[in-house]
Amino acid sequence: MTDLEFSLAVKEECENIHKMLMEKNRSYGNSALDPIRCFSKLDPIETIKIRIDDKLSRLMRGSEFKNDDSIKDLMGYLVLLRIAQKQKEK
């Protein structure tokens, strides 16, 4: 793979994650970074970590939902975690 091919492949994957996160944000609202906290009073960082744990647990147990892209979902959660951590630093 050339540097250009690598660069384009990375860009495509990042754009796919961006698209997925925007679609989910439109569908669910900003629930990851600004949860309504009906039941849980945890901050966004901790709730995102729980989501990551749940996703990893389903992967390890082989009980993923049909048509889920767990790797893509995990990448999305990690991006959200990074954003939440940066917001907390402000």
C-alpha cells in the first residue's frame, strides 16, 4: 500500500465514523455528551465508558446484535469519549 493509498483509506474510515456519529446524533439527540439523566446521574465520560464496556462484553460473549458493526461502534464511542474528556478539561 502506498502512502497515498494509506492516507485515502484512513480518510475514508474517519469519514465513515463521522457520518455514523452524525446520523446517530440526529436520531438519538446528543445523548452521549449531554444525557437527560432520567435515572443515572453519572457524567458523560462514565456513561460512555459503560457503553464501551457493554459493547466489549457483547463482543467477548459472542452476543452481538445482528447487523451491528462493533468495531465501528467502538471507534465511535472512543471518539465521543475523547470529546467528552476535552469538554471536561475546559
